[in-house]
Amino acid sequence: MQGRVVVMTGATSGIGQVAAERLAAMGARIVQVARDPRRGEAALARLHALAPGAAHTIHYADLLRLSEMKRVAAEIAGAEPRVDVLVNNAGALFGSFALVEGLERTFALNHMAYFVLAAALGARLAAPARVVNTASDAHQAGFLDLDDLQSARLYGRHGPGSWLRHGGPGFGVYARSKLCNILFTRELARRLAGTGVTANSLHPGFVATRFGDQAGGVLSFGVRIAKRFALSPEKGAETLVYLASSPEVDGVTGEYFHRCRPETPSPAARDDALAGRLWVETARLAGLEDQARPG
């Protein structure tokens, strides 16, 4: 990883912070995308302490907003002539329905930001380069309705108290977004075939981080209880670091990993026709018409 440039979202806490610090210790230069300046500056200081000679940088953006996704992606593309690894790791679980710039916020942060950053930085990914997308085993509970990507129907199906039966609409929307991560990864890998750039996704395990703290209500309470039995961030970061750095996965693409090994995702996550349709619809929502063409 010596001298390699790693662009990473969600790197100021949890598994992203651990992964960024481990990759920096290996010699990588980390380019972070963060929302909170206080946590961002603290994370940047830790990276400089670990690897004083590397020009680690940070860009600030609210990845719930499509306009911010595009702005920060353009900033990084303008500042970095070469990107060796793109790690899409930022994500969240929300307990209530809200639109931000026309996009449901779970879908925006957990899926659209992945797509927009990969599209903007595609020309900067110099072979052999890697895209690593943090997904989740929660995708097993997800189903994709291309006519309801903003999940208005999904939220509407669940009345008060439905969390007792279904884990709540917030979890269903989260599961859908993680299914999108794997489908996006498969389609990206297909479109990058033969370029020397690979794309893989991963399940880090259920990790005790800040994840779910902002979900609100009963959902946050349930997540806090579950975290008592969760993995440490250090353990959860292992597969992410492996996919970003290990020579063992040179040339491996389109796979879904857990515990540093490929696993078979759900049947829905292996639907390549659905992956292609999701790609086209995502590009349309992002206003990236050049990406909407069949690959």
C-alpha cells in the first residue's frame, strides 16, 4: 500500500476509522470524506500521527444530499490525478421516513453516494485499482421495488407497532439499501471487466459502533441492546482492509465477502438483470445520463 491513494467515506468512526488507520500504517495516503468537522479533524490528526510523511486530506460533505455528493466527488476528482482504492463505507439506519433533495435518506446515503462517487472517480481509478463497498448480511431481508426506490410504499405498509412483527420499516429500508450495494457492485464489476479495476462488496459483521444511534425511538433502543453482543470495530474492519490491500484478491471482482472469504449472497442479490435495471434507474435519479447507457 506504500504511496497508494485511498479515498474513503465513513472513515471518522467505527470500522472506517480502524480501516483508514491500518491502511495509513501500511503506507497509504488517505483521502477522507466526512460530515462532522470535529470528528474529521480528530481523524485527520490520528492519521498524521500514524504516518507523518503522508499528505492525508479530508473533504467535508453531507452525503444525504445529492448536490453535496456531486460537489465533493468533483472536488476529489479535481484534486487527485490517481485513485488506487475507493472505499464506500458511510452508511446509516434511520427509523422514520424523510426525503432530502427528493431522495429517501437511507437510500441516498447508503446507495446513491456509492454510485455518484464511483461515477465521478471512475476516470481516476488507475489499474490495478479497487472499489470496495460496505454492504451487510441485512440484505438477506431486502427486496427491491424499482417503482418504489424512495420506499414510500414500504413505510406506508407498516402501521404503529409493526416493528414488533417486522423490525420496523426503517430496518426494511436499510436491508433494501444493502441489497442495492451488492447489486451495484456486481454491475460495476461487469462494466469494469477487462480494465484492471475490480469491485467487491463485504459484510463486516454486526459491529459495536455509532451505527444506529441516530435511528430514533425503539429502533435505536434495539440496536443498543444488540451491540452488547457485537464485534469490536477492530474485528469488523478486517475484511474491509483485506479487500483494499491484500494481494490475495488481485483480479477478484464482483464478489461478496465475509470474514475475508467470498460468500454467496441472497438470490435477489445475484439477479444480474435487476442489477442492470437498478444501475440505469440510479443514474437517472443522479442526473448522470452518461452513466445510464447499457454497459
